Amino acid sequence: MDCLDQARPLGAHAGCSHHVKGEDCRLCLIRPLSVCSALEPDEWASLEKISTDVRFEERETLVREADDVVSLYTITAGVVRLVRTLHDGRRQLTGFALPGDFLGLSLERTWTFSIEAITPVTACRFGRATLMEYVDQKPHFLMRLHEMATHELSLAQDHMVLLGRLTAEEKLGAFLLEIRRRWARIEGHKSDHIPLPMGRQDIADYLGLTIETVSRTINQMQRAHHLVIVPDGVRLLNTGYFEHLCP
Amino acid sequence: MDCLDQARPLGAHAGCSHHVKGEDCRLCLIRPLSVCSALEPDEWASLEKISTDVRFEERETLVREADDVVSLYTITAGVVRLVRTLHDGRRQLTGFALPGDFLGLSLERTWTFSIEAITPVTACRFGRATLMEYVDQKPHFLMRLHEMATHELSLAQDHMVLLGRLTAEEKLGAFLLEIRRRWARIEGHKSDHIPLPMGRQDIADYLGLTIETVSRTINQMQRAHHLVIVPDGVRLLNTGYFEHLCP
DNA sequence: GGTATGGTTTGATCTGTATCAATGCGTGTC
DNA sequence: GACACGCATTGATACAGATCAAACCATACC
């Protein structure tokens, strides 16, 4: 089911910001995780020509909902949130993007969500028009984009189940296992230590809860010795509890 | 934003079951709405060879979650629900498919949801393997599938906002306007009469509510003269109320 | 007609999560 | 050290929607 999880692992922790690519796709550490894994070595050079490295500071907005799509991005370091905002200020995060994640799958003219940097972020930027030409010339690249889009769709359906039918405790459990799985794909091995660069409010807006309920639930889990809260996230003590929690 | 809404309208109400195609794509009434609209007239013939008409009775299951994908479908008449079920029986509907909707966008090996007929259904069935060859030969057909998939993704994000952040009243309002918009696309004109072939439980499982809350909310709206409940659905009396409701 | 059946509506009550309101705590700055 | 600032936590209370239970209503069938 999770066809994207077959890419080879990285040695380093890609969550922190370090030199990843420097305009040379051959040295790119997250390539095996990214959309570029659909390409042959001789194609990297052509892709390199149409891409540039960019950097965003914490809290910076990469794109705003309803903006024209002028560039697409592969996150190479750091974490961003994908945000939908209602007129009265209510927020729903539709996802977090971690290193290796591609933003702009849809090839549509305008963005349907805002993208905001949670940490300092580096990304590989592609011009929309040039990437569109690239897509036209390489059907297997379009096929890869399509696979990624339908994978996203399946994850979106998972998240609908979470939002519509899970309790606060189940939501938090599913969230922690999801983030753990995604870090594991980047780092190459599963760890009980789960960095959570996003704040409690972001978690709440992702899970359809309030910040108070998120805080209370995590602290209850700590009191029950299922995890410990550490400065940059949590450490799971009882993974069985979390796996059993997910129905 | 809604690129799929550009197809030409149908004169008749496609919700009811009538002769639609009869193995002749040239006569297909829902073609302009469907994935087939990406094809030229001379390509219909080749598509016709790989498709067959099938019929399902009310409550019949077209496919089961986790089943291998052997066939893909375009609904030609009737309505189906897309269902995810948790181990303890909790259900979340991820969507309804109406005439013109294509099921199997993902091209993956297994289904990630069950598909169940709400009414008698006719569909145009394609073998997965033959359609995959077709996709390989016609890049513009793959492009069309990709557009449809990313459109679905955008709708899925809309639904996340609904599930995570709207009140029961807002959920019902958004649901009725969504269904109205979708019938309008099929019928060719907007009507205040909204057929609701799905039961209250299905609406509840789609909106992340209970059947009692759905019933109460709709009846409240009736008491407030925003709509009237009719045998096959509802009729909106005050569309302004519904449009104002959606934040 | 009677009566079983499946879905819908309505009422009474409960509860999980939101809301409102402090308090705590770590970090950076002067 | 003292103070401010931005989160996170904790407590008290309110309420939207869930749950439990019963009645209602249309349809189909004998």
C-alpha cells in the first residue's frame, strides 16, 4: 500500500538544516525519497538546470492559499505546514511536509492551501512552466507524480477517518505513529524518540482539536507512562499501547 | 479551480437508471462528464473494446476494501458510497460517486475503500491491465487521470476542513450545497430540489456525526423554513441562508 | 386488514471536548 | 537579576453533540 516507503534510507537526520544539494543533484541526500527518484542519473543534469536551492526562515510563508502557482518545491531540510483558513480564523492543517516531500503535485494554476515554514527550511525550487514541459516530455515522470498524488489521496482518506471518527486519545496516538513512521523513512530506522518541531496549536489544528485538549491528552499519556515529553518532542515508552490504540 | 465543471451538461436527470450506453460510446450520455472526455471520437472505439456495461442492485458491494483492483468503473447511473470501516465497526464515508464519476484513479494494486451501491447502479467497467496499457500509450489520458486525482485531493482537503472545524449545522449546509452542485453538473442546471438517495446514516458517516444529529439538524432547518423535506430529498427555500452558513 | 421491517424522528440524559481563565516555564534582552 | 514574550499546562465550567430509549411512519408482505 505504501509504495513511497520503498526508497532507500538516509544515514543522517534530515530534520535539521544542513547542506543537502548545493546545486548538484548527484550529492542530494534526499533524492531517493523525492520525486527525483523516478529519474535516471543522466536525467538529473537536465533537472538540475531547471531547479534552484532556496531557503526560508522559521514562520516565513512559502505560498499563500489562492496564489498563482509559479514555483513547485521539494523540501530538502526542515518542516512546513499546509494550512487552510476559514474567513472567521478557524484553521485546519491538511498536512505537514518533511524532507523529501514534494509540494505542487496538482499542476493546477492556483494553490489550494498556504505553506508556512515551522523551522528554517531549505527547498529545491522548480519553475512551473519548465516542469510542465518536463512532464510532457517524460511520461514516466508524470506517472511518478500521479502515483504520489494518489498516495496523498489515500493518506487524505486516512485523515478523514481520524477527523470524523476517532477520539482525542486515538487522534494523538495515530498522529505520533504517523510522524514516527515518516521520520523513520527519512532516517532509515525506527526510533522511539519522535521530534515534534510543530507547536501544540499546529497539532491541534491538524487533528481537529483545541490546544488544551492536545496538551491534556499528551500529559495524560505521560502520567500513564506511555511516553515522556522531551524538549524537542516525545519519547515512546510503550509502543504497544499506541499500536493497540489505533482501531 | 473546478476544472471538472467545464464539461457540457446533460438534458436528463442522470440519477435515475436508464439506458445510457449500451456498448456504444457514441451514445453515452455521461461521456462529457467522465474521464472519456479526454479522448477524441476516433479513440472511443478503442475504449469501447476494453469496456463492458455492468449493473449492480441496491446494497450490492462493488468492491471491498483491501481487495485486489481487477476492474475500474465509471458510474453511468445511480449512486454509490465509498466506505472505510474501523475494526470496531465505526464507519467513515470518504465520498459518494454520482454518474460520470470514475472509480480507480489511483492505479494501485488494492482498493483503499469499499464501494457499495446506494441505488441500483449501472457502470462502465474497464479491466485494470488493459486500461494500464491504454494509459501507457496515451499520455494525455494519464494527464487527465492526474488532473482528476489532484482535483479529488483538493476536495478531500475541503472535507478535512469540514470534518475538523465545522459545526453540525455548517456540515449539513455544506453537504447540501455540495450535492446540489454535483446534481447541477449532471443535469445542466441548478435546482433548489436536491434528491438525496443516501440514507441519514450515510450522511452522518460522511459528515462525522450521528444519525440523530443529522435528523435533528435537518428538521431544525425545516422548522426555520430554510428548506422542506420531500420524499426523495429536500427542497431549499432560502439558499441565501445556506450560502451565508459556509464560512 | 393486520403486522413485521427498516429507516426516521423525537425526547431525556450524559459526556467528551470546548471554552474561559490563570498559572507556569523557558528563552532572550536589557 | 529582572522583565517581557511566547508557548504550554492546569483548573473550573459550559455546551454541542453523543448516547440511550421510545415512538413514528411508510412500505411490503401475508
